[in-house]
Amino acid sequence: MKTQAVWPARGFIRFSFLIAAASIVGSHPVAARDDWQLWLEQKWSVKLAKSLTLVGKTEERFQSDMSDFYSQIASVGFSWKAQPWLKLEPAYYYQWTERAGRDTNENRVYLNVTPGSSWGRFRFEDRNRIEFRHINRVDDWRYRNKPKLSVGLGRGWYEVSPYVADEVFYGARAGEWNRNRVYLGVEKPLTKALDTEVYYMIESNKTGRDWNEFHILGLSLSVKF
């Protein structure tokens, strides 16, 4: 089997999956909100050089069983393939949210450090994100880790890439791991310049000693210029 872009620290791959598994099967109590949300994402990218791409996105989110528009997101940044096995992605991110009649405005800058490796049709990535957040004049830092495993299937029009992923969040102000997202999705190229993605996600948020759970259906469309 052919191996591509081998990431030197393979042992950390196993460690990342252990962390993801622990977060999924952890023994914390869950108080399910049973709210279904819809997240609609539009992405674009412009290739500036062989290893450098300008990227951006907008996103709309709906809560209360997908009936109530409550959040708008916009971001822009760069994706640099520093090594065949490593991507670095600095970006700016803005999010407006309205809940219970209260507006939240967040400005965020972050850096993604994403090592990855491929084995045949399988692809593993381990995205590490450091965020500085300015939320309604309050500053915070956050770390996010998202290991993702995908497999390429089919050819031509039938080409798809199903994947599983898990993302854990550590908030500096909270001083604890307070959010977890589990993903099951599929990515599909429609044309050379157009891709789409559909996923189902369970998001768990810690509030005090309890965990609230949300079900999220995500739809994404990506355009390459």
C-alpha cells in the first residue's frame, strides 16, 4: 500500500484518538436539550501560490428545531502548506449571536496547526487551534483539538469521502474542558471548482455540573476560484 505525506510523530495519532474516544464515552452526566439546529456554511478559496491559499466563509445558524435564525458568522484567513504533512492557517473570525433577547458580538483571531497523513484511501488529520476571543469587551483564550479520519470512495461522479471526527474545547476563563463535538459526515466534489459537505453533529456544552446536548445538521458549499 502506498504511503503519502507521512507525519513524523505517528505516535501522537494514537494519542489523539484516545483523547477523542475518552471524550465520547466519558462518564459525565448529560442533560439533553433535544434541540435540533441547522448550520449553513458557504466557503470560498483563491489560490495565491503553490502552497498558499486565501480562504473565507460565511455561515448562518438556526435553532429551536431549525426555525429560529440566531447567529451569523464571517471569517477570512490564509492556508499555508508549510510541509507535505503540515498546514498552518491564521485567520480572523466574527460572530454575531442573539439568544434570549441578548446580542453577543465576538471578534476572534486564531491559528490552526494541522498535521496529517494518508495511507491509500484513508486520510487522518489532527487540527489544533489556538484562539484569542474578544466577546462583548471581555477577553478569553481557547484551545480546540479536532482529530478527523476520512476515506475516499468511488470514482467520477460517485466519488465521496465519508468521515468521523471529534472536537474538544478547553476554555482559559472557565479553566476546564467545557465543550465536545462529535461529527459524522460526507464530503463530495461536484465539479473541479465546487465541493459540498453534509454532516450530523452532537454538541455537548458544560454548564455548572450539567451537560446540555444539541443535535446539528450541517450543510456546506465550497467554491474554488
